[in-house]
Amino acid sequence: MNMQQQSGQNQVTYPQPPAILSTKDFLYIEDMLSWNLEVIKKAHAYATMCQDQDVVQAMNRTCQLHMRHYQAILNHLSKHVQAKTMAGGMAK
């Protein structure tokens, strides 16, 4: 692993993020997915309740934005899992 220490400090910097995900990383990713899903549900619900078309459009745009974020997170995780599987990095 190529690590560099900054002069006079105990801080280690990595030229790239490590190729592993910790339990804490996975929990945070799970939270991000939950937050996006919650916003998607609420924005959709508000859009169906509103009469003002400007508000409905804003809620629909919000819903679409968070669906893209949710899908981007899933796609990123999928690539990570596929790369580990192809490299034989996952236990069977």
C-alpha cells in the first residue's frame, strides 16, 4: 500500500481511497440509500396531494433527482461487487 506521511504530522494520506469498504462505510451507504428512498416517497406523496402545478412539478423533479442518486449509488456498489467477484475477492 502506497501511503505518505505529511511532514511533522501523524496524518496518513492515501493517493487513492483504499479498495475496501468497512462496516462503517456500508452502514453509511445504507443510510444514504434510505435517505434518498424516503425523499422519493415523500416527494411523490406531496405531488399527488398538491393542486398547484408548480409545486407538483417541483416535487416530481425532486423525486427524479433522488431516484437518480439512489440508482447511482446502487450502480457504484454493483460495479464494486462485480470487480471483487471477478477478481475472486469474495468468499463463497
